[in-house]
Amino acid sequence: MMLRNNIVLKEPQFTYTVDMDVKKLLDMEPRAWDFIARLEPKLGAVEYMPKEKLASDLVSMLNASNKGYDHELGIRDTYNDSICPQDKKPRVAVIGSGPSGLFASLVLGELGADVTLLERGQPVEQRGRDIGALAVRRILQSESNFCFGEGGAGTWSDGKLVTRIGRNTDGVQAVMQTFVHFGAPPNILVDGKPHLGTDKLVPLLRNFRHHLRELGVTIRFNARVDDLIVEDRQVKGIVVSDSELRPGSGSQKLSFDAVVLAVGHSARDTYNMLQQHNVDMSPKSFAVGLRIEHPQELINSIQYSELAAEVQKGRGRIPVADYKIVKSVGEKNAEELDIAEQSRSCYSFCMCPGGQVVLTSTDPSELCINGMSFSRRASKWANSALVVTVSSHDFKPFRSHGPLAGVEFQREFERRAAVMGGGNFVVPAQRVTDFISNRLSVTTLPPSSYRLGVRPSKLHELFPPYITEALQQSIIMIDREMPGFVAKEALLHGVETRTSSPLQISRYGETYESTSLQGLYPIGEGAGYAGGILSAAVDGMYCGFALAKQLSLFHGDI
Ligand code: FAD
């Protein structure tokens, strides 16, 4: 979705390539529109942008115009920067540099807004060192970890590029092509289950950052937004902790015409701040559970049977096997039952073949985990979360927290897990065979990929029975489908709580603007509108277009 493209213009006497800068065209230079009108039948050369839309947007804007194009004028000559003077550019703050914030910044930067991207964490280079210190020395940096920092939560991840929003939609295609432009291998455009891996994501993000800076986007790391400046229910600016520019100097107030909120689902302090401003939010369903890990060879042999045996003998190669499972447990008439007995979905989530279990806590008193891998997926373990859906009925004990009830629900189990693990980020663990029999694992636990240690625990006592029983039943059902899944080598780790946002921030469908605060644009996973790298990026991209339209930087349909 790079808006800068080359168009090949072919006329009877001429064949030449024009560097077409769509951003500037959209700044409404009339002669540029005329030029494009004449190019209209040849717009097939436009890449990245959903090209039909770009063409139809431009053509509909040009229909009224019938001025001729002067061949003596190069396209660059038709630009007139004074039409949109630098100091009149609308000022937009984008909070958070995860996929949604990056793509919103990209679109807004390309379309001519004066964008400041604020990220509480560190750039990927320093973030890598902080994550290393966590894995080796147990030092958790509160602002630079598996959830916070450049690239957002998905940077140290498996980088699976799968989505439920439709792989071939214009939005997803535009995001994938942008990834390729920034250095992702082109095979992600054709693979059935594309994935990047952390080692590919890090350089990609570095290229993304350089491009944003070239566009004029100001990027500030180590800059946590602590508050919004609100007047008459309209956001006028932000208050940002200022440790990067002036260490120890406290906070800084900055004014903006619009604020895009792309903070992800772990920014609990930001949720609290929004609650204090009475921003419309409501609890949303998500899922909680445990992460199961098997030797990768075992999953290969379950999924590939004889083929895997041949490979073990050194004959041929097969890709590491994965799995995706959805089960429904307790299928009874929900009206006759109380909440605890209602039917629930139990499914595998974020399966990482050839990966490792990692710590995704942002606070040392809470413990939660997820999975990541490198592009080769070469580790000897296969891990996946097994999670059960929970909804606002389940958050009743935390009702006093209002829209943040789901956050408190998550926190409750993260704290219990930290206590069960005994501290120091040691994870409570249990053999799957013992979990389904409600007994502590007394023999030595099988090895785990989790670097900070595991402790034998009664994970069957961590969650309320309605979650534990749903997990137990579904594990037994999975074993029937994948015989060998319940194995003595299979180890459950606790807990997986941050599968998606526990709340949704209300916004208008077309404008992406908050229903309660003008000038605030909540996007991505943290706002409850995405569940993964691709859907978050697409949400950010479309918000960018919607906001650009409101700021009169873009005049097409979204
Ligand atoms: P995030 O990526 O969470 O980004 C939010 C950003 O905002 C963060 O960088 C944070 O530091 C910043 N921020 C928060 N508060 C503030 C503030 N107050 N001021 C300034 N900055 C702030 N998804 C997949 O599709 N495939 C996978 O393989 C995959 N694996 C994952 C593995 C792990 C370990 C984790 C944790 C997640 C994984 N996910 C995966 C989920 C995916 O990362 C998220 O869905 C996605 O990153 C959400 O994007 P986002 O932009 O909405 O938010």
C-alpha cells in the first residue's frame, strides 16, 4: 500500500514513465487531476493500492474537469506545494507502533498529515536486548518487553499471517504487499499458511521505520501517553511522559487535531485513563486457558503418520506439522442452565510449530504466556494455547470495575499463576495426563522450551471448574481426533489470558471516531476491532483513510 507508484504512459508518439505521487495528487493540484484524467485508461500499472478503487476515486474526482494536459509540463512541475503549506498540515498523534498504529501512520503520512507516532517501548534493536535480559537475567522492563515496543505485541512472535477477515480482500492484500515491500519474503503472498518469524519481522520493522521517517513522520520511542487533553468532549491533545527527550523532566503536553489510539490489549493503564474520561467502552468476550507443548516430532508423527517415520529414517523432508482444533463442550440448552454450565467453545490458539513458550507479562506480579518462533521453525517443540471462551457473564464478580471487568478477570488468573509458579517468572506446569485426572504431577516434568523455568502445579485448580472442565473435556475429544495428543511428554503451562481484547471501545463504523470523544480514533486489537497482526494492520490502514478523509486529505471512497 505504498501510494507512490510509477505509471507507464503510452501515447502514439510517446512512451514514458512518470513518477506519480498520489499523495500530492490528492492534495488537489488541478493540473495533476487533468493529467490523471488522461491516464485513466492506463492505470493498470498502479501497484499495491487496491487499484480499481484508486482509479475510480481519481476518475470520479476528475469527471468535472476537462482541461487538457500540457505535454510541456512534467508531472513534477504540476505540483504546487504552497497548496498545502507545511504549517497548515493537520497534526495527528498515533499512539502505539503495533501493526495498527504503523499502518495508520503510513496512510496518514503518505496522504500528507503531520504525523507523530508515540511508542512507550523501545525500537526493535534495544527491545531485542531487553527481551534477551528477560530471558537470561529475569529482568522485566515494564515498557520494553514481549508486548510493548516497536512493532507491538507481534514482533517477537511466530508472525503467522493468517486471518479470519478474508485473505483475498483488498485490505489484507495491500498489507501483505506492503510487508513484502519492506522486506518480507514474497512467498507470503502465495503460501497457504504464511508466516514470518521474529528474525524476519525485526528487519521489516526497521525498514518500515525508515520509510515513515522519510515521509516526515516523527517517531518517538520511550514516550508513553499518560493522558488525553479533553475540552467539551473533544480531544485537543495528549500528555506524554518525556523521558526520551529530557530524562527526568516529567510530562509534556502536545496539541493535535486528532489522536489515533492503537495501544494493544495490554495497556491496562491506558484503559484506566480512558475510563476516567468516561470513554464509551464495554466488556467483550475473549478466551483464557493454558498453553500445551509437545515434542515437535510427536506432532509430526500424529499428523503425518508413516510419512514422519520415513523422514525420521532420513528419507525426505516435510514441513513441521501444526494443528488447529475447535471443540464445543457442554452443548445443552443454555436457558436451562446457569452460566457455569453453558456450552463453550474450546480451541487451539496461536499454534507455534518449532517454537517456544514465552513470557508476555507486563507486570512482575502477573504471569501470562504466549508462543513465538523463528522463520525456520526449527526448535524441537510445538506449542499452542488451548483456550475456552469467556464472556461478560463470567466477569460478574468484577462487575464493580465496569467496562474493565474483563481486564480484572484476566488479572485475577495472571496473579494466581504468578503465585502458583512461586515467583521469578517461573511458570506453573502440569503433565496433560495429570491435568485431566486432577492430580499434581509428582514425577519429574518433561522438558519445556520456556527459558525461565517451570514448577509442578495443580493447574486444574487455577481456573474455576467451568473453565477447567471445558478444557479437560476438549482435550479428551482432541485426543480422539489426534491419537497421541494426550501423551506423557505433553506439558501444560499456565496461563494464557491475553488472547484478544477484554473490552471494546465504541466507535462510529464509517469514521472510526469514538462515539464519546470527538477527535479520538480507537483502532486495532486493544480497541476490540482486531485479533492478530493482519486484522490489526488492516484496521489501522482503513482508519488512516477514514481520518484522512475527515481532514480533507483524501476524497475517495473507503
Ligand atoms: P499491539 O501490537 O499490541 O501494539 C500496541 C502498541 O502500543 C505497543 O507497541 C505498545 O507498546 C504501545 N502502547 C501501549 N500503550 C501505550 C501508551 N500509553 N503510549 C504509547 N504507546 C503505547 N498475531 C498474529 O497474527 N500471528 C501471530 O503469530 C501472533 N503471535 C503472537 C505472539 C505473541 C507472543 C504475542 C504477544 C502476540 C501474538 N499475536 C500474533 C497477536 C498480535 O501480535 C496482535 O494481535 C497485534 O500485534 C495487535 O496489533 P495492535 O497494533 O492492535 O496492538
